[in-house]
Amino acid sequence: MDFHMYEIIWPENGRIQLGVETVWQILNGSCSGNKKSIKQLRKLYKKIYLHYGVTEQDIQNETERYTSLLAILCS
């Protein structure tokens, strides 16, 4: 297991915490703050998740990584 936690402090009273596990290729996160900050942080989280990537093989096999991406994009 190679797990890392990151925290981004948003200037407008918010924060996002990201957990990255590189062996199993898992990315998770949570946001806190006021309604406006959370909306902006969700957009940031989507960009981070898209950058993290889903492979063609993930899509074909409908892996957990792929279904997690779909859940993030639909939120």
C-alpha cells in the first residue's frame, strides 16, 4: 500500500481532502465549507479525477475506477 493524504485550503472558507493510493489506483476525496466553496471544490475535484485518468481497459471492463469516475461526473 502506498497511501498519501493531501489537503487543499480554499481561500473562501473551504477545504478539500484527497486520499491517493497508488498501488490499487484509488482516489477519494471530501469537501467542507460553505455552499459556494463546496460547489467550487467539487469542480476542482472533478478536474483532479479527470487528470488522474481512466484507461480504455477500465472502460471496457467497467472497473471500480471507471464507475467511480461516472459517479463523480454525475454529481
